Amino acid sequence: MDHGYEKAALAKRLHRIEGQVRGIERMVEEDRYCIDILTQIGAVRTALESLGLEILTDHVGHCVHGALTSGDEVAAKAKTTELLEAVQRFARTR
């Protein structure tokens, strides 16, 4: 199924975030200063939020747009509802 996002680019960003998380784990193991650890946690959170926003943007441009232009009112309504629910979930995590 085509979702509108580029899998290779998404995987690359996720691996980079995974590396950041492993770095935080090492910092904890090394008893690094709390504020330094919190700074890195903030960086991971920002990276995940940025990635989530990009996926949400792709979803609107591809999945939602496709449903709205398909002429299928049921599909358009379903994708609109799904989009609003996704935005609400995304906004709550901030």
C-alpha cells in the first residue's frame, strides 16, 4: 500500500533517532550530568515531533487529498475524521 512517505528517508531518520536514544542510554550508564541527559532527551523528542509532523503532512497531501478528490464521499468523510483524530493525538503529545 502506498502511503505517500518515502520509506528510505523515513528509515534513515528513525535510525538516527535510535542512535540518539542509544547515546542517552550510554550517558545514563556513565553517570553523566542530569541536565546533559535531559538536553539529549529534548533533542530526541524534537526529532520525533519533526518526523511526526512530516508524516502527517505527507498523509494530508497523499491519503487525505486522494480521498477528497476521489468523489467517494464515504472515503472522504473517513479520511477527514481520521485526520482530525491524528491531529488531536499529535497535539496532545506536545
